Amino acid sequence: MKKQVTMREIAEAVNTSVVTVSNAMTGKKGVGEDLRRRILETARELGYDFSAAEKRAKERVLTLGIISSRRYMSEGSSFYWEMYQNTIDTASRKNVLTMLEMLDEEGGGENLSSLLAARPEIDGFIVIGRIGDGLMRQILRDAKGPVVLLDFYRPGYRCDAVLSDNYMGTYRTVRYLIDRGHRRIGFIGTGRTSRNVTERYYGFCRGMQESGLSIEREWLLEDRDLWTETPRIALPQELPTAFVCSSDYSAGLLYRELQKRGLRVPEDISVIGYDDYLYGNAFSEKLTSYRVDMPAMAREAVRMVLQRIRAPRQPYRVRYVDSGIVERTSVRTIRGKV
Amino acid sequence: MRPKKKISQSDIAKALGISNVSVSNALAGRKGVSQDLTQKVWQKAEKMGYDTGEDASDCQSGLFFVVSRSGLGADTEERFQKILRDQKVRVKCLACGELLDPAGGWGGSLAGCLGVLADGPLSAQELLALKEKSGGPVVGLGFFDSRVPIDYVMDDGFHGAQSVVQYLRSQKYETILYVMPEEAGQSAGYAAAWVDRLLGCRSELYLETLHRGATMHEAQPFDIEESRTALTFREACGYLENRRTGVRKQESGQRARTVFFCGDMRTARALLRELKDRQIRVPEDIAVAGYAVGEDCALQAGREQITAYTDSEKNLLDLCCAVLRHRRRCPEAEGNLHLAAGDITEGSTA
């Protein structure tokens, strides 16, 4: 298959920028006549397909519907708000329009349904964060275009999803600790309430198992009291040298508990978090954490939905986006290692 | 963005006294430029430090080295070449020593190669030496060493196993028994793969209990492997022994309620043989599911297509090429782990 000549190649041949080439070819201002002539000549000589370009320009602009639960998207900084920003940013770079619908799951009542999902002119949907099963099924039923879930998934849904790689992410944080000499490591998180946290726990298991370290039951702590539904960490008498926290939020809680005991981080106990999203907490400047790459996840979600608009019959995929650890100062290297 | 200080194609054109168009055609491998001139343009470009940033298919050699501890042989090389036909690369399989040893087997140049694939775990020193010698990106396939900052491609054992359990649940199996592959003689890299699958299975079974009736409060806060959810092959056979009356011959039209999920295809095939010997019907009396990666995907037990999570060699190798290409364009220091996405193949065994 003959490879298409791209605008970049034309730009390199003429030694100018892609933007200038694009402007020259679409007749915009800002390009001198001489240069414009040279660009067009070069484009012809290289065999640039002008007709394809014209067709692209005439293509319909796509619209994506973005659906999220109001509980996640309330004002102020929020993990999901930022994810929403990244999504619309990616979409607009691809000249795709977006419409947002916030569903009030708490106050909306039993007959709550997504109005956006039913609109036939929406080409595809991205659902950000968790929403109730009933609502989810309604969206999947009504949507005329493909649906991609962002940072949420439940097996059985016939759609694509983009998730942070909870398993490998937490595994990396355990490795980070082990590489710095830690051998007695605990885990903080309430798996019982969240798939994400459960998967992170298994990532922790993988890291410990790989290095032949034993998992001590007394160092596995939940971060909330399920009966009273309040955040709570009950620290045992004897502590490990480090804790892997299933979220920065629980790391923040842990920090408070440690402070109450007069323990310092990282001098007495090392702490590593997950999300790289902790705000309104003095600890946020110190906390070493696994970063959830929101821009990458948003990009992937937009990419997946656009791809499925073009090729609707591919098998459904769940994509896991891995990233890396943001080092700050909450982990101490135990002497003699690394 | 207009490249400011970099060498441009015009510079090369001027240096050789030819047109910009010719340089562009030569670098892109298009017709209209003679072989001779293409060669000259490439050499000049390299000499002047021109950043091609193009796909390997435009690189002169497009060589793709597949390196392993003991070498993979001509058959494998041919198979890889066929699989990677659409990637426009030339595959060369070598033993690690052959590539690294200056006096050893490979005397050719590594310039312009796509990169090096380490097929199977190599030591940290070997990997770093490969990286240095080839001057290009290195990707490890089927293992992960966090101490060596190169790229890695693996099958997604954790999520793959989860998807099998999810599939089996959707097929209404009530009891899922995970059978571990025998680990005798496995090196550390491969052992990790088994762990991923086992943990994936356990995680999905744990999450299940949350959805199925156990309220949050009753569920165990943490799954510590004391309740064994995984069986060895011997234990699986023991299960058949003890429960022989329990593995009921189902009425026609009824389905088995129990399924063995085997961590690899060798175990699945061995189990199927056991079941056949005991005249237990699959899937009517008991079902079997597997996990197939790479070569394993091509081999199926006789007439039976085993229901399994499959991640084909092509899928993995394509991902390796994509990773190497990406790394050539963005050679930042940190390597990364890339997990391939496989699919469930519905067979006749579950």
C-alpha cells in the first residue's frame, strides 16, 4: 500500500512548519505568496492527495455526550472534574464537540434516566466515574452510539472501558518500598466497598509475593468503619516500616493517625499513596504516590469511542492505563539498601 | 512546530546538490529516486545528524532482532517473519551471546534497526548490554524486571484471568476451581505470570462474594490465602476421585455446574486427558477453561477447541513493534510495562 504523503513531509521538504503548510493549503492568511506557491508545488510533486484533504474538511463534526454523576462533579477541585476537563480538552483538539449531562443520583428519584443517552444526534458517549447499575443499563439501551466508561467498570456491560491499572500501579508502589529496603509492609484500604481498592490489594499481594515477604494480617487495615460509615483507621500496637495506601485520601487519614501517636513521616513510618490527588491536606506536599494518568486515560477514552464510531463491530475492550510514581518525601530509604 | 536548530531536509538537499523533493522521496522510501541516490541520502542524513523520527519501515535496514538466551532457531524466525509481515520488518533471531560478542555470530551493523526484543528473561547485565550495543530500544517479552528500565510487553494475566471468571459466571457456572500450572523449572520471570493469573482469579471470586449475597459487613475484609481457591493438578485429579459420585452424569439438556479453570494450556490438556480416561464428559459433566498465550494459542487438544483467554503471538509481537517504534520517537529514560489485551475464545469445553 502506497503510503500517503503527509503535511509533515511537505513541511520538512520546504523547511517550514506544519501549521504553515496547512494554512497555505486551506488558503488562510499569514503565508506569503512565494512560500504558498512553493508549498503547493512541492505538494504536487510529492504526490499529495488533495481530494482526500477536501473530503476530510467536509466531514461532519462529531458530538460526544459526556455523562457523570453529580456526586462526583460538584464544584471545586475534584478528581472527576479534572478527568472531565481532560476529556473535553482531548475532544476539542480533535475538533469533536461535547455535551455534558450530570445525573443527580441522590435526589433524582427512581425514574431517573439519562436524557442525553436517548438523543440520536450524539455520536458516542463517555461515562465518567461510577453510576448505578439501573441507570447504566438504561444508557446502554438507549444510546445510539458507542459508550466508553472512564474510570469505572463492571463485568457484563457491553461496552468499552478505560481504567487506571490498579493492580500494576499498586505493585509498583510496593516495589518502590522494597527497593528502598522495606521488608515489613502494611496495606490500608477497604476492598469490601470498591473494586478499585480490591484490585489494588491484589497488586500489593503480587509485590509482596514476588519478593517472598509475608503478608501480616495485623498490618492489613481498613480505612473506614462500615457500621458507622465514617473514616477510621485502627492502628495496631506494633507497626510495619511502611504502609501502602489504596488512595491518597486514606494516606491522609493515616498521616493524621500517625501524628496522633507522635510518629513522623518518613522518619518513623514511610507512606506511599495512590492517585497523586490529595488536596486540602498538609500531607499532600510530602506524599509520594502512584500517579493516575488522567490525561492519558481521557485521551484513550476519546480515542476508543471515536474508533468504535468508525468500526462498530470490534470486540469490546477494557484498556488499562499504567503510569508511574511521583516521588516526594514520604518514603525513607532504610540504611544499606539501593 | 518548526524545528529550529535541527538539520532539515533542505540542508541535506543543499549538501548533495539535489532537490528537496528528492530528499523527501528518498527518506520516505518512495519511488522516483534511484537506489543509489537513496543510499547516498541516508548516509548523508546520518552523517549530518538528521532526525528521521520515521517508522522503521522507512529505515534502511528495518531489522528487528529477537534475542533469547539460547537462540530460537530458523523455524521460529520464519514464523515470526510471517507474523510480522505487515509490519515491514526483517526478523533476525539470535542467541544473546551472538549479538553481544564482538567476535561472535552477528557481524552485521545494527544501525537503523527497529530494536531488540528479548524473548524470555535475560539478566539485567545482558539487557543493559543489549541496549548499549544496539543503540536502540530494547523490549522484554513475557517477563518484567523492575530494576532494568526498558520496556516490557506481557500478556495481562491479572485482567485476563478476571475476564475468564467473568465469562464463566455469565455461562452460569457455580463452582470455579483454579488449577495451577506446574512451576517446576520456571524462572522468576515466568513465575510472575502464574501469580498474575492466580491473583486475577482470586480477585474476581472475592468481588463476586460481595455482589452475591454476602453483604459488605459479612464479607472478609481481606482475602488472605488460607482458604485455598487454587488446586494443583494432582489435587484436581483428587477432586475427581473423591467426588466421582459428585461429578454427576448430567441429564441430557442439563449443564455442568462446575468448571476447572487451568492456568495454562498444558495443564488444561492434561486435565482433559484425565477426564477422558475416567469417562467424564466435557462440558456436559464438568467443564474446562484455559489460558493461552503466544504459541499456546495455536495448539488445541485434538478436535477440541478449549475455551480460553487467548493472547496470540501476533498480538504480542505487534505490540512489541508498536512499543519499539514509539520508543524511537520518544526516547525518554523510563521504560514501561505494556500489557497486551487478549480475548475470550469460546470453545467446546465450557
